Amino acid sequence: MKKHSVNIHGHQTSITLENEFWLALKDEANKEGVSTNTLIGRIDDNRGDHNLSSAIRLYILQKLQERLTA
């Protein structure tokens, strides 16, 4: 796992993710045509009670499941 500094809605924070999830997150942001920070901000806005790192992992899992069932 590695810590990554990110900017969410103008505020600096850090998240800890496994490299595989970080790469999948960057890939998803690229597919959506947005920056990684923008995508993280969207995930943060909708994360509910999950911490941000967990919410990102769940988001990536959801996207992969959607692709598998498409």
C-alpha cells in the first residue's frame, strides 16, 4: 500500500491504496475523461459512511462488475 496526496474540492488530503487500485482508479478517470482528483471528489461526494479509501475500492469493484455483466 502507498499513500497518495490528493486535492478534493480544494482541500489536500491523503489516501492509502494498494497500487493495483490506484492504477485502476487512474484508468477509470482516464476513461471518464476527468482528472484523478475530480473522480476522487465524485467518489467522496457519494461515499456515505465508508472511509475514502474503502469507497474508492468499492467504486473500482462496481465498475469492474458492470463491465463483466455488460
